[in-house]
Amino acid sequence: MLKTFFQFLVVSLGSMLMPVVCVAESFTIEQVLSAPFPYGLRSASHAPRVAWVFDNKGERNIWVADAPGFVPHQITHYKGDDGQAIASVRLTPDGNTIVYARGSEVNKEGTSANPTSQTKMPKQQAWAVSVSGSAPRLLGDIGCNGEECEDLQVSPDGKNVVWPGKKHLWIARIDGKKKAEQLEELAGENYAPRWSPDAKRIAFRSHRKDHSFVAVLELATKKITYLAPTTNRDANPVWSPDSKQVVFIRQPGIEFKRPLIPEFPRPWALWIADAQSGEGRELFHSGNAMEDSLPLFAFQSLQFTNAGRIIFASEKDGWNHLYSIAATGGAPQLLTPGTFDVEEVTLSADKRSVLYTSNQNDIDRRHIWRVGATAGEPEALTRSETNEWNPVETSDGKTLLCLGSTATSPAMPYRITTSGRELIAKNMVPANFPEAQLVTPKQVALKSEDGLEIHGQLFTPKNQKQRGPALIFTHGGPIRQMLLGFHYIEYYHNAYAMNQYLASKGYTVLSVNYRLGVMYGRAFREPPKSMWRGASEYQDVVAGAKFLQTLDNVDPQRIGLWGGSYGGFLTAMGLARNSDIFKAGVDFHGVHDWATFAPIWPWPDNAEAPDIKEARELAFKSSPVASIANWRSPALLIHGDDDRNVPIQQTTDLVEKLRAQNVAFEELIIPDEIHDLLRWSDWIRVYRATAEFFDRTLAVSGERQ
């Protein structure tokens, strides 16, 4: 961490002039981040067994549990905080073998993440391990990047696994007796492989940049059949239970030289095709209004049931809801009416009902529901002041399991019973995890400057006796929602823990669910003049600060803010536009100049768009660097230099601009780390640096008085 002597004086002298609130943390950052984080819960299709991953202080391993007792036991035994992720955990139908990907996806240079700075670059690879206890066996290298990654698919007969890598599909014997081989050499990027239920064919997407096809590969003959090919973009193949048909999503192809600033509807359709002949027909077509656009959760919601009906998502009424349509066609039926959004979707074991998560009747939490594939009244399977996600049903349909949390207890696997939920990993939460010392955040609803209602979670320090400093936290994404409890994504599970830690140190923290986030309807998620088109979401951050200024326990002159990714962007916006409000900020890998941020200019032909000049000017004006002359407050800038989401150049450029303005700043740059920090020790390091920075700049030290 670097700091010039001049910057040190600015920060230190400024702190000396501030009134001090004396606090003593009741627990450490290590303690509040000590619980292992579970993710990737899966069930075997023909055995009452489930598997998941525990990330225990950076040591990631696969665990399983069997009916009826569901006592967890560890299957893999990787050691140390090595930064090697485990993903795409899949069980064979009999539950006897687990396949998984280990290591991170590759970057543009074709290398996986190397957060421990090894002299030999790690690889992302496919592995298989027997539940009976033998050592994992290597199936092959993966080497993919982007949306094609981490998608291992086990054949229904349990013999083979297929995955996308290096723009093509690869197949390997699960028993490891045959080397992985490339399945095709087609043009484009080929990914999203899906086995037919009879294990004879694989459907996949063949992406050709401005258009894409859904294709079927017959394994015995190596024959490729394209399903109703057009200039549209087809994606997300889902098989019928009898292996005869494939349903998929169709969007229009890419139109070049289209204006960039106006926002256009994104119409889409459901198609179904004969897997043998390739002949297809349209099942459903959206309207042409903005609310008819392809839903955010469209791909994961598409399901083919055993009841002859197809489940899909639509936001045509302004909310993400599930619909059911017959495979033969006809009018779709609304399954989940109401003013709430559906998020995760999966089928029950018999594939005749739908399990899903939503925020129905509890807008800032997540619960599990069930509805029949042919309609009926949705049934709430979980409720109360808890959060549940990732529902799976055992193969016999007798037991529902999920991951869940509360405001003060971290994410863990649970079994759902008629009387509530039962923890199945009772000994995994460390004895020194500070559950009793955590606060229960208060649900807050406030009005932004334009009248839009914004939700947040308010963390208030315990036993506070005088006015103290406060912080705004903004999540990343931006298509995220912070909850009234520990989060279901590890990045935000950590952020929630950090907000608890800051509250224990005497900071009042308001986590703001600004517009652009999920679960408050489509209009909230896709507001006008947002992001690079005007950053209208920034007014929600200011509204949060003004709310804090009204609280009796907050010193209005000591408000800071912090956040990561998109939250880092909003942190930088606060410091650049309103150093009069925000006296310090910690910016984790934020975007600082939209005009140079490549992901918003994805097509080379955009350079010839009729409004390209105006678009870049608007993007710049919507960026923190456009207001750099007004930036006065000190900042801590944190970035991993192998960030594949937000290039470190965004921070490099900001540093030079701050230096030219003589703004006090500090840097914490982590060589070889990526966007979602892979090492637990790096999370500890950056969070400790964050707390110490705020202690210096907002003057919090010593013992609580």
C-alpha cells in the first residue's frame, strides 16, 4: 500500500480535527469470515444423495449427504488457501461419482488465474471423484472463457461427461479410461451442451457472433442437425423427456450501425424443433414493448416438464413471472401472479411441479415456493425472517434441501420439513463465529430525489452513546439485491459480514439497493438514463446519505461510502461529485470511465454508429473522471491486477488523475488476483485495510465510551 507524505499529512491532519467516537470491536474480521460458505447444491437423479462445495477459508472441497439422516461428509481433501475454485459439481445418476471443474476460467491471453503467483500457471481442469473415497482422477483440461465456462454435463447413463472448452465441445469417460477428445470442429463458439434423456445426442449452441444456431450432435453417427436455422440468435436448448424435441429461445440477430443511446425493446420467442429432422415451429412470441423484452432469468427458467408443458419466464406485466405452455402450443398460463419477482427455477424430482425462489410477501428476503406445472395455487415451502435458495429435491421426492441463512447466522445447507428447516451441517460453523454479537439490520424504505422508492438495510451499532460516523454500501452487479441476512453469493456474503464488522466498530452502515438491482420489477431494474447513459442511479446513493444525515446517532459530517465493482463505480461517483457529503471512500475495482470501458462497446461496427460521438461524450459525462476537479475526499483504491471483469487500467487511469489533482489516496493492488478475490487471505487483507482506512479518515479509535 502506497501513500505519499503529502497525502499522509492531508489524511492525518484532517482526522485530528474530527471529533472521535471511541469504539472497540467485539469480534475480528477473521471471526466474522470464519464460517465455510456452501454453494452448488445438487442432487443425484436416481439416488437420495446431495452434494455441494464448502469454501472454508479459501480451502474448497466437495461434501455429500445421504438420506435419511443427511449427515455431511467430506469427499475431496484439497488443502490450503490456494485460490483454486471448484465449480459445476455434478453427480452421476446413481450418486456414486462426482464430476467437477477446478481452477478458474482463462483470460484473453488464455491463462487461468494464478492468485498465489506460482511460477507454473495453474489450469482449469475437469475431474471425477468416487464417493467411496478414492483419489480424484483427471478427465481433461477445460481452458474456456466467458459464458461458455464451467458447464460440465453428465450423461444420463452416467458413463460420460461433456463440457465446452477452447470454443468447442469435449467429451471424456467418467471412469478415466479414455483421454478426453474434441467432439466437433464447427465454426464459431460452441457451448451449452445438453444431453438427450436417452444419452444418444447432445444439443448445444453454436454462436456465430451476429447470429447463432441450436444444433444437435448424434454421437453414434457424428451427424450435426441444425434446428430451424435462421439469422436469429438461438440459445439455451432444453430436451423433451422423450428425447424427440428441443425447445429453445430465439432472439433477433445483431443489427449493425444502430444508434447507441436510445434503448430498444429486446423481443424474443420460444421455438420447439424435432431433434431428428430439425424442423421447428414457434410456440410463443413476446410483444414489442420494453416490458416484453427477454427476461433477465429467461435461460435458467426454461424447463420441459413430464406433464407435457414447458415452463418459461416473462416480464410482460412488469415482474419476472413463470408461465406454462403446452408443448403442442396454445395460450400460456400464468403460474406466479403478484407484485414480486421469481429468481431460481428448477423442477421437482418427478418433473411435474416447479420449485422456485422469490421475494413474494417478503421483498428483501428470499424463500422457496412450489407450483404445479399445469397451474394451481403456489405453495410457500419456507417463510419467516430467514433466507433460502438453491432448492433441490431428492430423487424419491421425499426430501427438499436448500441453502439458507438468517440476519446473524451464515449460509449453511438445510433440510426443509413441515415444521420449518433443519440445519444439516451443525458442526461446520466455528465456535468463535460471533453470531451473538451481530446486529439484525433494519429494513429501510426511502425516497430518491425523483420520488422512486429505494430499499436498504440499516446496520446500527450496539450500545452507541453518541453521534458517530456512518457509511453507505453499494453492491456490484448492478443486477443484485442485498438482503436482510447473509447473501447467497459468496462475494456479497462477505460484504454483508464486512458491514456487520463495521457496525461492531461503531459505524452506522446503510446498504442501498439502488435502481438497476433485481427483485423490484423490470422498470426498477432497467430505468431510463442509467449507467453510461446518465447514471440516474447515483441519486439513490445521495438519497441514502441524506437519510443517514437525519439519524440521531449519525454525525452528518462523517459519512463515507464503500463498494465493489459497480459499487466501486458509485463510490467513485460519490467522491467525485459530492466530496461535500462523502468524506472518505473505499473503491473496490470500480469502473471510472465508461467511455473507455470495452464491454459497453462490444461490436467493432459500433465505431460507425450514427451517434457514436454523442454516446462517448455521454458515457464520459456519466463517469467519475468527468467530475475529477471536484474530488476532494481521500480514497482507498483496491484492485487485483488480473481482473477479468473491470480491467485494472480503470484504476491506473484514476490514480494519475487524482495525483494531478493532489487528492489524498491510497492503493492496495493485489498482483495476480481477479475480480472475485479467490483467496480468503486476500479478503481479510482488503477488509482490514478498509476498516483501518475509515478509522483514520473518519476518526474512530480506542474503546467505546
